[in-house]
Amino acid sequence: MKMNKHTYSHFDTELEHLQTRVVLMGEKVCEQVTKAFDALAKNDPTLIEEVLVVEKAVNQEEVALDEICIQLIARHSPTAVDLRLLMTIMQMVTDLERVGDEAKKIAKAARPIIESEASFVPKVELRYVVGLAIGMLRSALDAFVRHDLAAAAAIVKQDKEVDAIFKGIMRQLATFMMEDPRLITRSLDVLFIAKSIERIGDHATNIAEYVVYLVKGRNVRHASIDAMEREAREEEDGGEA
């Protein structure tokens, strides 16, 4: 019995360490997105290079965390909640790595904008939607830590706002390009950046949906907001996983 108790205690410690690394990876990609946008907002090409360096580290962390999950499954044969946790983490790190990819895309698209004449760059407000997407990602990570289904449902609602803003930006850029063909090239760069921001919102939403799977054991990907909110209400009412 003592050996089993020690084994499970060690497993719990490994799981806690793994969750901490996932959250740290999430914070790293949030900072990466912020830095990529700052490169654009501040016309600072040095920040672009910093984003590209961090992106490589994020890729390495994804591989490392996946390997840890595989090793834990092989060594401990976890069941129920512990297995769901490991499966959730493997899905999460994939989404976090892809957020890092989007930060890289933003940084690369920012470079020609920074190097262009300001008169040929369309004036589009992106700061609000960037803040919204990063906030969603941080909220999703917090919901994961706290197993908070209400917060997860709220993130899915926010994604609808991000989508609506992206569509508005597309219409705005289309107008700019029709009115002045000289703005076409840089308008496309801005469009690529806006699309990356929209995709970051999608990845945050994915993580929110994984939280429901973690807590309730139900796959709610592609489910409606009403379904997400119903899961949250059931949890508040004392529903069992």
C-alpha cells in the first residue's frame, strides 16, 4: 500500500508540474502576440526578430509537453479525470503552438508595413480586437486552471464579437482598396494581420471547449453557446462528471 500511495502522490506532483508548464507556455504566446502587435504599433522592427526567436522556443515546448503526456500515460495508465486532463493538455498545447504561429505571421506582415511610407498604409484600428483576443486566451487558461465552465462559455460568446470585428475590418479594407489602388498591397498585409487575430480568438475558444471536456467529459466542439452555458449551469447545480 505504501508503494501505491507513493506512486500516486508522485503522479499528482507530475500532473501539477505539467499544468504549470502549460500555463507558462500560454503566457509566453500571449506575450508573443502582444510583442508582434507592438512591433506594428511602434514601428519597431527589433520586436519582430524577438517574436521569431520566441516562436522557436514555443515549438520546442509543444514537443516537450506532448512527450511528457505520452510518458505519463504509458507509465501510469491513468483513467477518468486524470486521462482527460492529459488529453486536454495535449490538445491545448497544439492550440497554443498555433497561436505562436499566428504571432509570427503578424510580425512578418508588420515588417513591410513598417518599411512602407505611411501614406500608403490604411488606417485601421486593431488595438481593441488584439486586446480582446489576448484577453480571451488568458481567460481560457484561467478557466482551465480553475475548471470554470461559466468562464469557458463567456469566451465562446466573445469569439462572436471577434468574428464580427474581423468582418468589419474586411469591409473597411475593401473600401480603402477600391478608393485608392495604391493602398492595395499594404491593405492585404493588414488583412493578414486581422485574420491572425481572428484565428487567435478561435484557438482561445478551442481551449474553452476543452475545459468542458476536462470537467464534464463531454465533447462540445462545434456546439452552440446555449449548450456551453447549459453545461456551466449543470456544473453550478452540482452535476457530476
